[in-house]
Amino acid sequence: MKKKAVYSIAMLIVAGSFIWWFAFKASADSASGILVSPKRGIFTITVTTTGELVAKNSKDIRGPEGTRQLGIWQMKISNLVAEGTQVKSGDMVAELDQTEIDSKRNDALLNIQKSQAEYTTAKLDTALTLSGAREDIVSLEFAEEQSKLLKEQSIYEAPAVKKQVDLDFEKTERQLKQTRINYKTKVAQAIAKMQTVETDLTREQQKLKQMQEVVEQFRILAPASGIVVYSREWGGKKRVVGSTISPWDPVVATLPDLDTMESITYINEVDVQKIQKGLEVRLGLDSDPGKKYTGIITSVANIGEQRPNSDSKVFEVRILIHEKDTTLRPSMTTSNTIIVSVVPNKLYVPLECLHTEGTQTFVYKKEGSSIIKQQVEIGVTNENEATIERGLVEKDQVFISAPAEEQRKSATVRSLPKTDSTKTSSKQAS
């Protein structure tokens, strides 16, 4: 009986061991994810962004000119044709609200009437003033003639009487001379006054004429044939009915040249260090994923900007598309893969396989039924993968995600061997 009991216990222990071994092996095989093997080949470092198509060259459809001189600072759009409309030269694209300029035009008409009344009054006043001055001159000329006759008749009078007649003649002569001088001054004053009033009248008339010319521009016409694409305001929103334009931002829409297209994208301040002019780009269309294009970076902004709904600074990057395609239209969304560099013959794994503790990077790999916490040395990385300089070979099998906690605790830790440079440094430190 005792032997039978010992035998039964031994069998239970062996069965339990087998069960534990199979359970651990199954857990290791499926631990938290899928096993992958490192790949060797060309490693491409890329930056992926989303862009928007614009035409490299386009003609602006602008609002009225000369509004600043009239004191009109904002004009509200009251009517727009649909974006994407094919227009011909001279076709109506937009209309602006005329309420403000109509009010100013009415004020100008009242000012013209006032200036015309002032001009007429000044003309009458001037005529009356000069008429009186001329009458004074005529009267003094008669007085002078009388004094002259008295002077001639006083030749036989007493010296005192003769002296008085001579004085009266000289006085009348001086008065006539001064009146003639005053008349010339009054004429000059009248001319200056009339010129001032006439200038005011002319200015108001020219202002009204300018307003009439500007009002005609409130109906905005296409300067050439093409597809209408509305421009964006400062906040990034496109012009719509109710939007306002100003003398400093008068562009309502553009007529793009669809033969040469660009994708404008914005790169964050971390990745922009990798981007430079001349890098190749692979592009796709969100609206048609089957379409593929190539391009090249033509410009990278030197100064970052704050985009709407973004907390970080971004830098504008322009990508010239090599291919011509009637499918390409402004405002379409593009997926841009910028090829930063290409490194040949590299071993690499997905970024999900990598884990860090302090300054060390490691992976969990499977060896038979065991899990190894293997330290690795990584090289360059892209958005999805990282190259492995030391710690793995192609035949290894690596977990994409970390195993369960109990398996991580039981995993065998395997560090990288020290390199020659590390050994040399250690000896020098000793």
C-alpha cells in the first residue's frame, strides 16, 4: 500500500510538471502578441505628413482698388459663385455689399451741393465787392478832376486859398492812387477765394467720380478663364458669403494653373531638422488611394508658425509634384512620404518590439521554451522601425509586445558584451 501511494504521488508530480511545462510553453508562444523575426535589407528613413494641393502659379481675383482713399476699410461679400466653377474672362465671381459706399456717396452728393452753393455765394460776393471798389475809383476820379479845375482857377486867389486848393488836390490824388492799389488787392483776394471754393467743389466732384468707379468694382469679375478657388482668411477658413475683405487683404479667389501643382504641408519642429530642400517625396491622394505621384521639396520655411488647433510650432514645406494629371485639383488632401535617407544592408525590427529601462534598450525574444530579455543597441529609426546594431540576428524571434508580467519576471536577462572601446575606457578609469 505504501509503495502504491508513493507511486501515485510520483505520477501526480510528473503529470503536474508536464502540465506546467506545456502551460508555460503555450503562454510563451502566445505571450501578449505575435513573434517576428528581424529583417535585413534597405532601411528607408521617412517622415509622413498630410498636405493640401495648391497650384504653383495662379491669378488673383481681387476686390476693389482705391477703397482706402475713400475711408472704406472692410467690405462684406454678399454673393459668390460656387467654388470650382469654370469661368471665362469677364464672368461675375463675387459681389460686395454696397451699403457703406452708398452712404458715403450720398454724403458726397450733399457736400457737392454745399460746395456749389458756396461757390455761387462767393462769386456774387466777389462781384458785389469789386463793383463797389470800381465805383469808388470812378467817384475819386471825378473828385480829382474837380480838384484840378479848382487848382487852375485859384491861380489868382490869395496865397492861403491857393495853398488849401493845392492840399485838397494832393489829398484826392493820394486817395485815388490808394483806392486803385486796394482794388488790385481785392481782385487778388477774390481770385484766391474763388480758387479755394472751386478747389473744394472739384475735390468733392472727383471724390464722387471715384466712388462711382469703385462701386462698379463691387461686382468682381474674373480677369481670365479658369476654375475658381477661394482664398483663405487669416484664420485659415475659406471666403464665404458674409466674409469681409479689406484694402490689405483684397484677394477674394484665385484662378490656378493646374499644369503645375504643389502640396503644402506643415512639419513639426522635431522632424523639420531632418527635412531639406531637394529631398524626394512619394505622394498619394486621399480621394483616390490608387493614384501615386512623386515630387521634390522646393522650400522649407525658416520660421515656424502656430497653426489653428495646434499647440506646437510647425514649419511650412512645399512639395512640387512631377506628374501632370487632370485628377489633381486645389484643396485635395495628399499623403506625403518624405524620403530623408536610404541605408543599405541593415537589420531592423518594428518599434513596438523595443522597450527601455533607464538608458538601456531591450527586446523580449523566444529561445525554445524560454523568454530572453535581450539588451540591444539600436541605430537609426524611422516612423515604424529601428535598425539593430548589436543584440539580434535574422533567425531570432522577437515579441512585438511585452509578455505577461509573470513571464517578464521569469525572463532571462542577457546584456550585450562590452565592445573594445568600452573595455579600453574601463581600463583607463581603473
